Amino acid sequence: MRLRLTCVRRELSGFYRRYLTDSVEGLRTRSKRPKTSPNVTHADIVGKIIYLRQHQGRPSRGRPYRLRYGRSAESSSASRQS
């Protein structure tokens, strides 16, 4: 029972503090969303990435991709013909 009263007292003191600082507006529900996001990519970097993708294209999955994953051009074309 005591723990429950302690939680209620904490909540009430928070509401009271918000009421003293912001009056009735301070008692309205607030968003839980963070005000900033420290891991977001900066806008100038996003712009550079978009520019490079538009002008250079994405990396192709050509010969190096086939060599890395063990598929040669002959085996992939032979499987299509059968």
C-alpha cells in the first residue's frame, strides 16, 4: 500500500510543478516523442548521396559479384537455356 501512495505522490508533485510553471497549459498531455534524434543523417550528406545515385547509378552486380558468390557467367546462362 505504501508503494502505491508513493507513486501517486510523485505523479501529483509532477503535475503540481507543471501547473506552477505553465499554469493550465502545463497540465495538458505531452508528446513522448524525442525532441532530437542524434543518429539521423545530416541533410547535406543525404543530398550528396542522392546526387551520386542519380549521376553515377548504383553499383552493378557484375563480374565481381558473380566471382564472390560463386556464380560464373557460363553457369548462369547455361541454367537459363535448359
